Amino acid sequence: MNHEFSGQELAGRSLLKDADLTKEEFLDVLTLARLLRHQKKSHEEAQHLSGLNIALIFEKSSTRTRSAFEVGAHDQGAHVTYLGPNESHIGHKESVKDTGRVLGRFFDGIEFRGSAQADVDQLAAYAGVPVWNGLTDQWHPTQLLADVLTITDHSTKPLEEIVLCYVGDARNNTANSTLVVGAMLGMDVRIAAPASLQPSGEVRAIASDLAGKSGARVTITDDLSAAVETADFLYTDVWLSMGEPAAQWGERIKLLLPYQVNAALMAATHNPKVQFLHCLPALHDTETEIGQQLHATYGVDALEVTNDVFESPASIVFDQAENRLHTIKAIMVATLASP
């Protein structure tokens, strides 16, 4: 996939949801990410953010998002301040609005990872500096930048010819963003989930509008066999998101076990080159506390993906994880500097 960086103006912009970017802007960020990735690997990286200060607000814990923002900022010469759960007054003793007005005077950019989309929206409205959504309950825009970079790394097809199928719990932020970005980019994007776990009407409407402009094919169905047919990429996520009560595991497993990504489902695509995506962490074995608890309670060795698929050559999840760094770095550079 070839797309030249156009230098389109993103300076001073926030990224609060996927649809904040146009298709051209989205592809511009990926082009910049490829350049920064190449420069990092060849030890030729120029620092565009020297002397800048970035705040990282994490109401929800993180491995990839925090690491990507911290390493990306340091690579680019910026300084970071991490504000974890209970390490600031935001939303407790001080309103989001007031926090934004304070931090915007200290920092050049702010990342927010939490529950409410309204919080990151309000933070951006009052901070006066770029704000980036590291995850909310509704959207996960930095994840999809990494996902599409990974897809283009591993496919020679134009985006408009790629079949991307997300299976499992499709009410969550990753599924919402996958549907909207696939529609934006003109892909054949499919969601396979039980009716009760499909995207909301609001998310469907956004995807439908974008598909009308891009020519994307959008499918939302509980017919798993039809959804995965000819898929180039199968994508899934955990079946219970952060903040949802553990008591729901039993019901969720009963609903979603038929949607597990396993060898049979990979074969059902009838595409010998199908590849597997997951935003991580994944419950693919019993080597975690949660995995052991679920095995003891429900007798399952794996949840949304089986270990044989996760560890197979078709799995590109660690390339996907690495690309979080390069795409998040690109967003910071594009919005804070002129590369």
C-alpha cells in the first residue's frame, strides 16, 4: 500500500474518536508512522517534540497504551508526567473542566484513558491543547491506527479489497472503532456477534454514513459462517471489558463460546492466508490468574481465541502491539509538531 504523506494540517488537533480524522488524514498518520518506524529501526530518528511536556491521565490501567505514549514521547524528546488512578483530583475533587483548564497551562498535549467519552470530550474542550483518547468505553482510536498499519504491513491488497471480520463481543470500544474505521476506509468490514452484543444504533449510523461516502461494505450479523467467508483478517477482543462485573462471565461465555476464534473458524474463512488480530491482552490459555479462575469455574482452557491460533504463524498480534508505538508517536508528532 502506497500513500504519500501530504503534510495535511493536523497541528493543534485532538483525536477523541476515530471519525475525527478523514480518510486522507488517517492515511497521512499511517504514512508518518511508517517513516518514524523506519527511522527508529535505522537509528536515524529526528526529535520533533524536544522540550515539550505531555500529561498521561490513566483512570484505567494499561500496558500497551501507556508504554507507547511514554516511549514515543521520550523517543521524540518530550517529557511525560503519568497521572494514574487516584493520582489526580479529576472527577473526584476537581471537575474535568477545571482539570483541563489547569493541565492545559502546564502541558503541550494530554492523553486520557478512562470510562466516559464525555470526559475526554470535555477535557479537550477546556484544555486548549491537543488531547488524545487512549481508550474510553465508546471508542479506541489509537488502537485502530495500529490495526490498519498492521493490516497494510501484511497484505498487498488495496484497503478497498480487504475483508476484515470482527467476531465476539461487538458492543465494546474496539468493535465500535473497527466498524467505523473500516467504513471510513472503504473496506469490506463485518461484525459477527449475538444480537444482544452488536454495536448500538448510534455507532451503526456513523458507519453507514461513512460507508455511503467511501463505498465500504458493512455487515452486522449473528451468522458467523457467512461473516467469516473469504475474510483476510479475523479480529477479536476479550469478552468482558474493563469495568464490567465478573458475575457476567457465565452468561458471556454461554453467548460467545460459539464465536471463539479457533482452528475451525479460521478454516471456515476458506482463505488459507487468513490472519489473526487481537488488541491484547488475550485470554488464550490458563497462564493468568483470570484464565485459571475461568478454567476452574467454567472448564474452559481459552476464551475468545484458542492458544493454537494465538501462537500460530497466522497470528500477527505482536506486530499489531508494536505498531501501537509507531502510530501513537505519529499522532503526537502530527498534532504537536511539523515533521
